[in-house]
Amino acid sequence: MSQELVIALDQGSSSSRALAIDAQGRVVARVQVPLKTHHPKAGWIEHDALDLARTQEKALDAVLAKLPKSARVLGLGVACQRSTIVFWDRVTGKPAGRAPSWQDGRAAAVVAPLQGRQAEVHEKTGLYLTPYYSAPKIRWSLDNVPSVRRLADEGRLLVAPVSTFLIWRLTRGAVYAADPSMAQRTLLFNLRTLDWDPELLALFGVPRAVLPSISPTAGDWGAFERGGRTLRILASVGDQQAAAIGLGAMAPGSSVVNYGTGAFFLHNTGTQQHRVPGLLTTVGWKLTDQPPVFLQEGTVHAAGTSFDWLRENLGLLAPKADIDQLCRASKQRVLALQAIGGLGAPRWDYKTKTAFFGLTSQTRSVDLVRAVAEGIGFLISDIVLALRAAGLSPRTARASGGLSRIAFLLQFQADALGIPLERCRELEATALGAASLAVDASGAGWGDKLRQAKVDRVFKPVMGEEERKRLLHAWSAFTKAQAALSREISL
């Protein structure tokens, strides 16, 4: 009997990966290809659009080459970074320039005069008017990138999330679609109608004709030939939603925190949409003939990025430094507000500057490393405090992502939140989530097995309530003061 497999494509900010997964949830082949991020100007963060596709295709080809010919590949599940946007020529397939990253802030001037529409946009999209999302970057590119403007004038421009670009290339232009979890991040998608919103298209001056059609998250996305096989695409989903699925958070009331390049806290609210001030109402996934599932989401823009900054800009981390060990070596608490790329939920603040507070003559480099780790924990705690204020109180959360290996961070996070954190053994939550949806869409019966994340350690709060309150008060005072100072002083 041939072995049944599903392949997950996991296209992220730092690499493109492909994983072949069997019916027991075992990764039988895995290939990762690094992806370069470009920083041409302060606040500009972008990718070469062809690199996005070619690194992912290279990873897929390498995985297919590792599989025995007898293996039966049910199909592909695709998970991608979300608000990064790609522009290309519908005739030649050639990109019309680099792809502005989800972290890119170049379009701040586009959203500044639109702030009076904030409530309307949040009600329609569940998101906020910030340069973090795609629509302001689309408008900026139409105004400032001649190749994009030319293609638009000639009726040849296509504009879509990374997942759409990958699938369009794999299917040789036969499929031009996005699922709701990806379409929403453009800031042009209406959560009530589950379609592009005419008023938002007009607000940003984006022609409907350049955007993809909307398809369910899991289903028949088309087929293509690769490596001597006919492969079906059976799911396409945002990377954070895929991680939540892979961690088993498909039930209402479940929560996950994913620590990667950014950090994300997601709380499942089922088919009910909530509007929590400062947080995002996110489409989790939309399965065929079922209502969409929604999440409350909070974003920390700079998690792994903050450690990269310590390493590459300040020289405080060796390339393979043990961050957990460095944090434990610290004897002095310093506060760090890492506003690299702006502050995410619940502030959505792109003016406040990064700052450290509490440095003395005794401060050492390890204290700054610890401060950044605890800063991530504090920023996640701000998200959960907003949930609690709205009557949504997570009782526990499952943790994943590369930074979840930093035990010091997870213990501090449990202390700051006052709830247990369950760290999952499997680091491939994103791939497993996308793969499980593909299995479901194939009609095979083992999708649930891929969503049974194994917990390798539970971090329980050990900090006393008074100490927790004191620390959170200090953090709140620090962040408010730094926000005020950043608006008073311009360097």
C-alpha cells in the first residue's frame, strides 16, 4: 500500500519551506531555503518578489525529489506571510518591482490624512488604518513606482498577497485567487460580505480588476505538474491562522501565542465577530459551505527582529548566542520598549521610538538582552489586558514559534499574564495547520491527527499578584512617558 502524504508550503519573512507530512503527523521530508530581506531606506522593508517565489519553488522541488515514487501526495496546503504585497504583469508574469513587506512603513503618509475614517474602516475590515497593511502600500506604489503605474494604465497589473502570487505561478496563471484570511490583510476586504468593498477600493483608489477572486480557505484550488507528479492545491491560509490550527486552537475560547519574526496572540471567538478596541478582528478560516471562524488578534511587530537588531546593529549578541542563558545571567531589570517597525496592538503607534529605561553604572549587555525578552512579554500582556477589558479572558494559551524555545521568555510571559502557557513540542505548527486543512479537503480522514499538538512543558505563573501589578504599572508608565516624549522631541 502506498504511503499517503501531504505537502505544506510555509512561505515566511526569513525563509521559504516545504514539508512532506504523513498520516501520523511525521515530517518525512523538509527543506528550507533562506530568503533575503532588503532595507533600502529607514522604515522600508521589502523582498525581491521573484525570490519569494523561487525560494518556495526550490524548496518544493527538493522535497518532491526526496519522496519515493510510490508515495501518494494528496495535495498541497499553502501558508504565507500575510500583509506583504506583490505587483506583477498579468501577461509576462514579471514583477513590477520589489514586494513591500508586512513590516514596511513607507506608506505612513498615505494613511495620515485618512484617520477620520478609522472607525468606519475598523468596522468593515476588523483592522486599523495603518501602513502595516497592503492598501496604503498599493496606493503608494501606484503613485511612486513608475512600473506599477504603467502596468495599471495598460490594464496589465495584478496586485495580490504572496500566497496568490505563488499559486498563480505554480498553476501558470490558471488560478488567481485569495482566501479570506489573506484577502483581509489588504485592508480592502469587508468582513460582513466576505468580498472586496467598493468604498474601500475607492478610498485607496485601487481598481477592482487588479485584485484576485475570493475562494474558501480549503477546497479545490486547482492542479499543476511538478517533479513528474500532478499536484492539487487544497488549502491556502495566512501563516498565523495556520499556526493556530496546527496548535489545535480551532475551538471557540482557545488561545495561542506564536513567537517568530513578530509575535502574535490569537483568541478564537468562533463564528462571532467581536470588536475589541486596539485589537484585530481576524478571519481565521472559511471552509466550504460553513460560516467563517473569527479570531481576536494582537500583533507585536518586533519579536525575533528585536534580537536581530541587538545582534546586527548593536553587537550585543553573538551569532549563535544562547538567549535563554544570557537572560538568566542578568542581575538587573531594565525596561525595553522595542518600537522597531512601530508598535502593534493595542497602540498601533508608528511615532514612538525604541527606548531602554533604568540603565545604571552596573548595567551590562545581558541586562539589555533580558530587557528585550521581557519587552516582548510585556507587549503580549498588553494584548491580553485589552481582551480582558472586553470580557474575553483566556484561561491558558499554547505557545509555539522559534522564540518559544527561550524558556526564560515563556516563564516571564506566564508571570505577566497570570495564566499557564503550554509550550508545544512541534515547531512546525504553521505547516501542520496548512497541511491538516489540505488533508480535510482531500477527503482523507487524518486531518485531526495533525492538529493534536503535543505539549512538552507547561509554564505556570510563579510571580505573586502584587509583584505582577507593580511590574505592569511600571511598564504602563514607561510606555506612556516614552510615547509622549517621542512626540515632543524630534531627532
